[in-house]
Amino acid sequence: MKETVFLLLLACTSCNHYVKDTNENDRSSIYHIKIEKPDVSSLQPLYLSEFADSIEYLQLEATQDCFLPYYIGARTFVDDNLLFVYDLFAIYQFDMTTGKFLRQIGRIGQGPGEYVHAYTAIDSIDNKVYVKSPGKATLLMYDYEGKYLGNLSLASKQDSFFATYPDSYDLNRSVDGAFIFLAHFMPAKQALHPYELIMYDYKQKKILHSLPNRMEGEYTRYGHSMNGLRTWATSENAHFYKSFYNDTLYAINREGIAPYAVIDLGKRKLPVSVIFSPSMSSGITGKILISNMYIHKDNLFFECMMFKNERFDIEWFTCKYNTTTGDLTYHSTSILNDIDGGQDQSLFYFKPNMSIIPVVPLDEMNEDQKKLMYTVDKSKLKYPELREKFERMQANRDPDDNPLLMILHMKKEK
């Protein structure tokens, strides 16, 4: 799992409580978090019951039109009784109660209603699915029944930004009648984009908020391998974004984009020069990169990777920062499943309200993954009776089944 997360890294509502009336030069109103090197061998774990109230499982139906690998990733969206599962190449819809496959939305191709890559955002207010293909200044529109509704132009006579830079931005998500776009992670002049992040009102066709792209330098090996050196999290009230070369963690909602915290890695900070070096390994020894984060109640969680050497051998740890007390504690990366004793977790899949996680089939587990099963003694589980149910579901799965999903019902923010 950790190797997969690292590849993804190299391949990133309205509430005034999170978006404050401040500016980046006013450091007194934002949190300061200094992350240092912990003794990884002595770190204690976190427990799943700190994050989730309960667990249930959903077996997705496999059909001739829909056969998914078990490692479908974390790109899921739930709206009422519908579950959307999507990656760059397909968008699938399932019944959230039964796991029944309902339909595929759109297809790969060059014709009307077809896409090359499916950068997807789902609008649960208007019940529409939007897809951006590379090089297009329009979005493909579908309804929840999979009907192609035509194209939505991102450009207007007053604002032709997306007509000028259609290939520089990927659609990330839909928020309160606006889309969030993230730039391909390249120096501004080479990638031809002035912004790192854009919140775009697609009904009024105007940019609401943006983060300027301040990345400087000359990168001679242009490629998408540099995408993803950024972290993103969603709470119940705002979205949070941080790129590896900027110390600031930003909170984002309809009202604006504002600094929320400064993450100080000190001498452990990964230097920007790394991405301009021929091997991308020079200067990484001892450096720390934040790979995932999760915002929960008064706590900020950061999953960190620390490079032991230039061969990309990595040590992992998690930081927990309490915004009320200012306490910073360090923990091991695995979050032990003390609810039903099934597979342990990491922050990678965590979302507010509900987190959907593919279960690794027994016949696909390597030795490291097997060690993440049943690590909590049965007598200490919150719901020990669920362990037998989970074991039966695992044992009864056919190798050709679609993924079995773990559904975590996350604790509510107060």
C-alpha cells in the first residue's frame, strides 16, 4: 500500500470558522506546526475507533460490463443510495444498499459524449456528473441515468482563461456550485499556468478564488510524473490544500482561500531543487514529505514519509496536532482496527462522514498486508461479533468478484 501511495504522490461549504479574515503576512491568526524527526521504532499507533463509530461491508456486483480490480483506490462518491466509483478511464455507478451494478457513465473514445481521461466531479445538487478531458475548454455533462447532456463551456466572452489554458488544469471536485481545478505540477512558465489552484463558478463562468503559481525554475524533463506533490483533505466545513514547496496549509470554501496553518519542517523540508535534479533523488536523504492528511474535530493528522537514503527507502510516521491545546504527538502510520479486527487502515482513505475502502482479498495479500489483519486482540474489540462476519465474507468471495468494500461511518464533528 505504501508503495502505491508514493506512486500516486509522484503521478494531489461555507464556514467562516475555517476561512478566516486574514492574509498570508499575518501569522498571528494561524496555527504553527513544527514537525521534527521522531524515533519511528518507538511510536505508538492510533486506533480506528478514534475516527469511526462503526463498520459495514458492501460486495460490489461483477458483470460483463463491469469488472474492477480490488485496488480501485479512494475515488468514490456517495449521493443518497448511489455509489460512484471512478478513475481516469471509467465512471461506474452502483446501488449503495445492495452493491448492484447500475451503469457506466460515458466511455473512453473520441466521439460525442466520450472522454480520453475522466477527471470527474459530481454535482449532488443538480444530480450531474462532469468530466474534463485533456486539452478541452469544455466539460462533458451527464445525468445520474448516464445520459449525455452535451458540453459545458468553461470560457466566456468576459473570461477566456480556460480557452487559453485548457490543458494545464485537471478537474478536482465540485463545491457549492463551483469546481476546483488543480494545475499540473510544473514551474509556472513551463506549464503555462499562472495559478496553482482555481475555484471556478461554472454557472456564472468566472474565477471566484485562486492561488498563484509561484514555482520558479527550469525543468527539462517535462512529464506528469511530477503531478501529485501536494496533499488535500476535506472536513465537514472546508477543504484543505498544501503543496510540498509551500509551507502554508490553506483552507478553501466558497467564501475564499486563506492560510490556516504553517507547517515547519525545518532542515527536514524536501528542497524544491529535488524536482530539477536529473535523478530526483539527490538531496532527499533525511527529508520529510507529507503524503496524506486528515482533518477531524480539533485535530490535524499528517501522514509523513521520511527518506532514509537516495534509493527511496522510506520510514513512515503520523503527526497529530490538536488545534485547541497546541499539542503535537507522533504515532506509527497504521491505524489499528479495534472495531471489528479486520484490516488496519491509514489516513489515505479517510473522508468526513463516510470513508469507503477496498478490502484486500486473502489470496492477493502479501506478507506485509497479512500482518495488518487481526492485530488487535479480540477481547479488546468494540464489536467482536463482527469479526466472524467479516471472515465469512472474505472466505466466501470468488476470485472474479468485484471488490468488497469496507464502509467506515466516521465520527461526527461537533
